[in-house]
Amino acid sequence: MRLQMTTNSRKELLDALRKRYCYANKKERIEILENLIQTTGYSRKHAITLLNNSQQTFDPKKKRSKKQAWVGGTRSTHTDLARLK
């Protein structure tokens, strides 16, 4: 039976393992990866991605803006263009 980890404890564990993983040889990397997978329940690919990325680039507060195009000398969004058709 696997125990549930909180998000903060997983983040702390990842922060602690990233530096070791970065400088480890292949055998040590496999060992670190296996321990992380057993502890957190992450899939192998996801764990590798998290260990290789030194920073979280995802910002949930940041939203994408709508693409804008020039039509007839004015700026309009793609939704405005769809209404014109």
C-alpha cells in the first residue's frame, strides 16, 4: 500500500533530488529515478522530465492572449474574423 504525499512534500523531494540527479552517473541516476517513482507514484517519463527541469515554467495565473490579425487596416481577433465569414 502506497502512502499519499502532499504536493509540498513532493516538491521538496524533487528540489532535493534535482542537484544529485544532475551530477550523478547513469547507475546513480537510475537508482534516484527508481526511488522517486516508488515514493511519489509518478510515471517514469514524468519523473525524468521533472528531474531534468530545474525550474517550473508553468504559471497557472498567466493566460494566453487571443491572436490578432490585421483586416482592412484594423486589428481584430480570430473570433471576429469567424463572424465575418
